[in-house]
Amino acid sequence: MPIHDARIEECASCERRFDINFPKRMQKYQELHRNKQLHLWPCGFLDKGFYPTSIFAELYDTPWEDKPREVFFHSDECEEVYCRSGSFDYTECETCDRQVCEQNPRNGWMLQFRKHTDLGYICLCCYQDEILKNGQPRSDFEGHTIDGGMFFSYGNTEAQDAGFEEVPEFIDYFIRSADDVRPYNQHALKLIDTGHKVISGYERLAIGGLEGYVTMMSKAVP
């Protein structure tokens, strides 16, 4: 029986091929012949060598993409291998529920997630929306490292558009050690305690945040 509506895809992991229109075709065929007793194997409706079933995932390579990649797999095991077996795992954002690549070389090898005290492990897109609205959690500034914060566009335009202003003493502030972090965090805590929202914008920061330049920005709470 020739098939005219087949849509053949290949598993992103094991390279098996399958017709993703198979379930729809079978449902249509069963409805058409619902008064007959038919016992036909699925292979009777497939080209030889194609597998009848598949699953798919909607994957985002960066948090900023409007539409996902629709990636097909032969089985749950294939999906697990593709999405969760290497440095560039796809992780579910606890705010938007999207499967986002945790660390993507197209995004400068930077981690595309942040751990937020209240929201959990969230993608940078959701994280940016949160800190531009509410500032960073106070706990980000209670340690001895630069915690939280992110790279914005050149000139920190997203933060400035949201009403944040650069704190003069900490513009392009150079971080070399915990001794440099201490005055930065102490000043941020003072601002928060006096009714300000505070965020850190990365200017040039090494992976892991061990050394580089950051800018502190604040916004008075009405």
C-alpha cells in the first residue's frame, strides 16, 4: 500500500528513521473502518525499515529564542542520551518549564542558568526578568564571592531601561580576590537596607567569576 502522507524523521541520537504521521494515519483508518473487524500489523502501513513510533522534545539552545527546535527520538533512552549525557545538557527551567541548553558554546560558553533563592534553578531569560523587576536577593551579597548578576547588552541598557543607575564607586570594578569582593558586597547590602534594589552587571568576567570587572547598579524602591 503506497503512503502519500508520510513524514519521515531521524532520531537525533540513534539515527533510526520513523514516520511521525503513523499514529494519525492509523486513527483515521480505524475510524474509516470502525464497523469492520480488521487485524493488520502496523508494518502494513509503513515503508520497509521505518519504525512506527517516536517521541519528540522541544529544545531551546539559548534562553532568548522565541521558538524551540523540534527534535525527534526513537525512545526515552535516546532522548536521555541526547539531552542529558554531556557538557551541554538540556535542563528544565523551573519558571518557564522550557528545556534550555545549560551551557551553549554559541553563547560564549557561559552558564545559561542561575540559582535563585526563591525561584529555584531558572534560565537567564527568566532570571533577567526577575532581577530587573525585584533586584537580586539579599543573600547574593552576604558571601565572599560575586554571586548572581549577569551580562547585559553593552552599556547595561536593559538595566538602565528598567530604571537602574550605576553606582559611581563600583563602575567597571575590578575583582581579583575576596578582598575586592568584600567592599562591593558590603555596599550592596547597605543600599538594600536603605530601600534600594541592587543588581550586578558583568562587564568582563572570567568563567567561574574568579576575576574580572563588574558594575553595581541600584534603583530606589518607591
